[in-house]
Amino acid sequence: GESVGLHLPTLSVQEGDNSIINCAYSNSASDYFIWYKQESGKGPQFIIDIRSNMDKRQGQRVTVLLNKTVKHLSLQIAATQPGDSAVYFCAENRASGGSYIPTFGRGTSLIVHP
Amino acid sequence: DAGVIQSPRHEVTEMGQEVTLRCKPISGHNSLFWYRQTMMRGLELLIYFNNNVPIDDSGMPEDRFSAKMPNASFSTLKIQPSEPRDSAVYFCASSPNDRATNEKLFFGSGTQLSVL
């Protein structure tokens, strides 16, 4: 079946380093992808998104890369800070009947050491 | 805007009891989603509504689960009877559902459900 998965369940980095979180997807019909950040005790929050007609999008300290050939998505966080410690989810949105159906990956826990 | 509001924040109940989770989406959002989060299965989509109409409930695990959206500002997820394996964090999320803008979801803070 279709699935979204992550390569690494836990990523530990030192403060100031760059972080890269990876995500694999299998549904070639997906045309929209989002990264969410979930802090402890809270719901997921939007970080950045990318459409399938793009291969890179940059935000503030974050960059998302999309490789449609190998169905791979990555989130890069520059100069990682302790406040970046959280679980990060990629989600693929498939258009269906005028709505988007978001399907989430399992998540990667990012731990930032001061 | 207060964001998506869920209640209760925590719910502890005994097996066999009825549980009702509540959600108030962001005003003006057309789509509402109910997710369940567990360590084993991650974030699972249970059901989503578009303009108050259930569109896809294929994620609802059993007949014990039901969801309603009587109006644009309120939705409930009910479990009757509840079982220990229903213990999880249940999230409600809403979305503007506008293809011309970002289709990001806005999540509530969740309801932590423990069924003893």
C-alpha cells in the first residue's frame, strides 16, 4: 500500500550544527508535501511545504528538498538550536474530491545538545 | 484567533464507558480532521469532514467509533464502549481547504485519553 516513512527515528546533534531529517514516500500521485514540528505536549505545527513542481524551498533556517525521482524528501535545519528539539513529521497530501488527504510519516525525534 | 480548541485536555475513564471528545475548528476553515497518535502507529487519520460532511471515514477503527459535525464550528468524536487499546492522544485539525493557498493543517493541543 501507499506509505510515508522516515529513515531515522532519532537524530542527535550539537547546538549550532546543521540537521538533516529524511523522509521517503511511495505515492507518486502526491503533489504536495509538508513538514511539521511537534513539541512535547503539543499538536504538530506547520514548518514548511513544497509542491511537486518544485525541488527546493527555503524558509527561515529551514530548507526542504524534494527528489521525485527517488521519492525522497528532506528537511534541513541550519544552525540547530535547543528550541528545535522536537519530533518532525513529513506529510504527503493527495488531492481527493476537492480536499487534501494528509498522510503522516512515523516521525523523527531531533535532540539538540547544548 | 484562538486556534483549534479541543476538550477535554485529559480524559481518564474505565473500560466500557462512553467517551466524547470535542473540537472547535478555526473559524472559516472548511475541512476538519480527527487523528489518533500512538507510539506504535504514529499519527493515523480517523475521519475528515469537508463543509460539515464526512468525506472519508475509512480510518475509523471500529463501529465503536463515531464522529459528527453538526455545524461548522463544532465536531465530536465518540467512543462507545471504550477499551484500553483506545488509549492515545486524539488530535483535531482544521484546514482552509483552499487549493490556491497552502493546505497546511492547524492542530489543536490534543486530548490525552487513558482507558483503564
